[in-house]
Amino acid sequence: MDRVLITPRSLTGTPPPALEPLREAGFELVFSTPGQMPNEAELLQLVPGSVGWLAGIEPVSPAVLAAADRLRVISRNGSGVDNLPLDECRRRGIAVERAMGANAVGVAELTLALMLAACRHIPETAHGLRDGGWPRIRGREIDGATVGIVGMGAIGRRVGTMVMAMGATVLAHDPAQPVLSDCGGKVRYVPLAELFGNADIVTFHCPMTDDGAPLLDAERTTTMPDGAIVVNTARAGLVDETALLAALDGGRVQTYATDVFAEEPPRDRTLAAHPRVIATSHIGGLTEGSVARATESAVANLLKVLVTRDATV
């Protein structure tokens, strides 16, 4: 029986019914360690013999692909593929499929929650009250703020409509400059320098740069308005951690609210434990709706390659 490997943490702990079409199509499902991101050693053990792979955000090395002797398709349960060696996939004839926009609602809603938590100092207030105090920290409103959105795909557009409905002005940056018909023509595309220099709140919804360089570096942090809020539910490498820590300590950045880390979970707690950081454990797409949509899309993409194409040969 042909095997399909399942590795996303959201699927290995309690496999959902959305995986059943794979079994019904005659595939054996093989799971990585439940609830954990597999490392290279585990992947090297699991990929041999698998014809399909429903993959999460775990890094996939060329060595892992070299061990995947029968692999025909990698189907992501999300839109990002910067964890995959795409050139090596192409060279080996391995199809790469993505669940485009499936987790947009969950990630966008978490982004808004992080913005509000930062604006109203919710973590500090809740912790202070729990510790017996009565903290009353003056907050700020999204109404009247300028929000800079880096990346205007499905998530960025949804965040834009949310904050505009709350009264914010939106500046956007996206090299592709997609048409924003769902934003009512109220979003203005600007260069990154203008966005960072004018946005009270900056939020990232884009892939890594081709060269892996951060978009928010030391130079750009110095141009941000005092007390800016930075939200990152996209990729940890988009922000220079050292520069950001300096900006937090110096007060240039009021709060960094992030759902992503370079290492997950982070062993170095410098950033996660910083008093001006609101950190969540990569839960942007971890909602019932997002997991269901992403899984259904990823499964359909696997079957498209493994079954539908076979039937046409």
C-alpha cells in the first residue's frame, strides 16, 4: 500500500476526519511524533517509501529529499514554502502544492488580537491584576492610527479591511501590488521606507526575501515613530531580532507582538520573555476553521497529483 506522510503539528496529535479521503483512496497514513515538529533525523526515517507528504512548516533539507525515494508530491497545509528546497524539488520532479488562503481568517484575527493587546496593554494589566495589583495603563486606539501592512495577499487584505472598519488609515507595501478591490480603494501602496517611517502599527504578512535579509533592520527601526507597535504573524526572519531588542529597550518600539520564532519553541528566551514582547506559540492558523480548510485543501491537492493524474495516464 502506498504511503502518505503527515507531519503538521496540528494534525499529528489528533488526526482529523478531513484526512479520511486519503485512506478511502487506498493510502496508508504515516504520522510523525504527535504534536511535535519533526527534525531532520525523524524525517530521514519517515520519508523513504512515501509517495505523498502533507507537510507543515518543518525545515526540509536536500538530504531529506534525497532519502524520499518514491516521493511525488509535497502538499503544504498553508501557503508558505520557504521551508522547502524548491530547486531540489523541481530537479527531482516532486510537485509542490499549497493551501492558498486557507488559514487567512485565523491568522488575520490573531493579528488583530495582538494589535489590540498591544494597544490596550492587556497582558501587563491582566498579570498585574492576577498578582494583586490594580494597574491602569493608558492605552491607544486603532481608530485614527496609521497601520502599515507588509504583504497584501489573502491575510494582509483581510487585516486591512478589519482595521479600516475600525477607523485606521492603511499604508501597504507589496512588490506585486495586487488589486485591492475588497479594500474599497482606501489603501495606498508606498515604499517600505515610507511605511516604516509613518506607521504607528506595522504588521507583516509576506514571505521571506529572496536573500533572507530582514525587512525591519537596525536602520529602519530608527525611522519608526516613537512608540510604534510591530506585529509579526508571518516569519521570524522578517525582523532583525538584535535591532528590535535595542528598539524595545530604547522605547522606539513600544511592543513587539509575535506568533513566530526562528526556533520553535525558542530555547533562547531573550525575546520571548522581554517585558515589551507579547508572544504566542505559532497559533495563527490553529483554529477549528483554519485547520479544517487547510487540511481539506492539502488533501485535495495530494489526491489531485496522486490519483487524478494517474487516472489520466
